[in-house]
Amino acid sequence: MPQYTLNVLGLEIRFKTDADEGRVDAAKALVEDLFNQISQGGKNINKEILLTVLALSLADDVLQAKSELRSIESKLGSLLKID
């Protein structure tokens, strides 16, 4: 399993993952882009609050995607039923 050392938002992190380098880079870019969008309000909010808002935003995206997947699976299941 590859090990990565990244600097994300000024924090150096090390971790192992089965994800390839392209996925790791894409995830880092997404986090940094979302962080920049959230912090553009011009207010001087501390990094912990911004990272918490970012985590909640990403968690909401995951929950919405799972809900949509369940809906699609249900529709496909209905279409594939043979009466």
C-alpha cells in the first residue's frame, strides 16, 4: 500500500491508502478548492472552524450521493423485476 506525505492547507500529513496518486491529488485539490470557497467571505475565521464546515459539507455530499445511489438501485430493481 503506497504511503503519501502531503501538505494540505499548511498541514503536513502522512498516510497510507490503496488510492492511486491521481485520486489522492484530486482529493487534495477538492479539499483546497472548497476551503478557499468557504474562506472567501472575507471574515477572519479560524482554521478549525473552516475545516469543520468543510468536513460537514463533504459529509453532506457523501450522504446525498448515497441517497441518490439507493434511489437509482431501487428504480433499477423495479425495472428488472420479472412478474
